[in-house]
Amino acid sequence: MITAVDTNILLDVFLPDKRFVADSSKLLKKAYDEGALIICDIVYAELVPQFNDRKSLERTLLEINVKISTLNADIAFIAGERWGLHRKNPEERE
């Protein structure tokens, strides 16, 4: 399975945020154990201010095996459809 990781999860772990670091780390590890981790170019951009330079950011992402997947309209539309289905079926949330 491929898991798209949002900025807030990564920042909880990278900074770390005492309130959320344990839960976010657990979720990130679970997703890693189940398959590949990806971030979109927007998440990458949101992470930039937290690092001193590009090399540090890319080294950190490499260490946790996160790949960058750029968005295009087709992917964004499918993601929007799936998000809409998720919002309509709250009982399927963990």
C-alpha cells in the first residue's frame, strides 16, 4: 500500500510536538510497515521552512524513505473523489 503523508504528521515527528509526537510516530511507522510513503510537492514546500537547507530536508526524507510525488490534475481529482467518499462515510474512519 502507498500512504500519502500530510505535513502535520511529519512536523509532529520532526519538531517534535509533545502532544502529538507519539501518535504521529505510531501512525507513520504503521504506514511505513504497510508499504511506501509519499508526500506531494505541496507538503514538501511546507516542510522547507523547518530545515536549514535543501540537503538537510532531503536527507531527512531519505532516512524515513519518503518519496516525493508531484500532483497533476488527474491525481488531484481522484484524491478529491476519495476524500469526498471518506467524508460521506465517517463510520469507516479508524
